[in-house]
Amino acid sequence: MVDLHLHLDGSLNPGNMSHMAQMSGISLPTTDEKEIKKLLMVEPDCTNLSEYLEKFELPLRVLQTEACLRYAVYELLRDLHDEGLCYAEIRFAPQLHTARGMSQESAVREAIDGLRCGIEDFGVRAQLILCCMRGDKNHSDNLETIRVAERFLGQGVCAVDLAGNEAAYPTESFADIFDEARKRRIPVIIHAGEAAGPDSIRKALELGAVRIGHGIHAIEDEQLMHILRERNIFLEMCYSSNLQTRTVDKAEDYPIRQFIQEGIKVTVNTDNVTVSNTTLRREYHLLQKQFDMTEEALKQIALNGVDATFLPEEDKAVLRERINKEFASWIK
Ligand SMILES: [Zn+2]
């Protein structure tokens, strides 16, 4: 089972938070694990992406030291292994970890270190996706993210992404950043069609995105659906998160069945294990229940996930074999 859309800062284990806060010299309002979990989770009355993103403030306050970043990635791999995942692409924005003087390059180096130790100790495979951030004062930070991604590409880093407030900062404003990524042959993913409409997804494709984070609003544009199908663009769907940010109004409006019927390759992911209070297995179960999906259909989604990974073909073959063998027992 693979998770391709998983943010590090939104997936910190609440059980590790006190320790991480201590490592960073930050005091938390409580040491009770249940209370900490509540601080990290999105409120049930969340109405949009911007409110959802507020839940990242505390994790980001903690993740400002080398040791903490390394520890967080390592511990996430432990959690993913415990949940039966065989591969994950973990994303984070190095520019959000520089508040106490750490450089983007150091942040990525430490995250890779945590990744390598986790892979060795837990056997789950993983790579990093580096997020550029939507904003209007961080152009040079985004360029630095691209530079650092090139530096570590194939050595723990597999792609770059664009994350943040899609409604406030339109995709087209980041064209020159992703020109740089393409020039350097770094694979591009973009969060689009989550808090903005189909045009944002079209723009993301123009900027070279080979996968779209969410892409839910593509459902409103028949011609765009055709393009996604023809170009074999994978959608990284994150059901619980998409409901929490009100990407769709009601669960029954979630377009996963229509995408599949139209021949668009969908994948199922968590987005943020802690903020969305979910797990990958839970996401599959929720979709199975809501849309009456067969085990075979769900397995096909897991196999789409393998096709969408940034891994060499021989590694994909190994993952496919494992999913074919283990999916039935994993999904129970
Ligand atoms: Zn995301």
C-alpha cells in the first residue's frame, strides 16, 4: 500500500509531540496526549482550506531544529510501517523550517537522514517531495527550494510541489518557479483544483505537473477530464481532507466514481494523518462504504498508486507483487 500525498508537518504522532517540543525548547499548553491530539486536529466545523491550514502552526513551531526534523521523519516511517505501508512519498516545505536559522539545504539533509535511518530500521521505502509555497513574498525561497531539490534529486528527493492557499495565490503566479524546475528536470506536482476551479488545474498542467494534488474540481470541466485521461495524469485524492476543507459540499458529491468511469487514474492518500485524524486504511474503508466500492476496485486504486510513484520500473514491479499478494488481508 502506498501513500503519495502525505505532509510531514500534518502527520506528526501526538504521542511524540511532548518529546519533540522538549527537543526544541517549546512549551506546549498541555502534556496530555489526548489534549495534544485535539490541538493538532482540524475542528469539525472547518469550512475551508485556509482554516485547515491554521492547524499547521503548532507543528511548524516545533519542527525548527535539525534533530527534531530528523526525528519527525524517522518516527513517521515507524508509523507507516506499523500501518502496513510498503512505500510513501512524504512532502514538506523546507522554507517553513528556517525560522530559527536552519537553511533549506540543512532541513532537507536532516530529513533525508531521518528517512535513511527509518528505511533501514523499519523496511518501509520512502522518498521526499519538496513543496514550494503559495505566497507573494517568498519568490527567492521558492527558487531556493528548486535549487535544493536539484541538489538532492535521486538521493532521497523525488519531486517538487506547490502547496498552500490556492484560493489566495493563483497557480499562474508561480510559472517562473516551475520553469526552473523543468529546466533542471525535476518532476513537478502541484496542489490544484482543491480550493480553486478547473482553470487552476489547467495552469498546473501548463507548468509541467505530472500529478495533481487533489484535482477535485476537474469534474466541472469535461474537456479538462479528457486532457487528464489522454495525458495519463494521476490525481492524488484525499477524501477526508477534501471533505474537511469543503472541496465538495457533501460526501455523495465526491467525484471519485465519475473519475474512474471516465478513465482517469485516481490514487487514494491521507494528506495529513494527524490534522485530518485519519489513516490510509481508514480512507479506503470510508470510500468503500460511501461508494459501495468492491475490493477489486480498491486494489486497482492501490496499483494506480504504484504506477504514479517516482520509482524505477523494477521497484514498481516489486510493489505491485506485494499489493497483489497482501491487499485482501490489509483492507480487512
Ligand atoms: Zn496536500
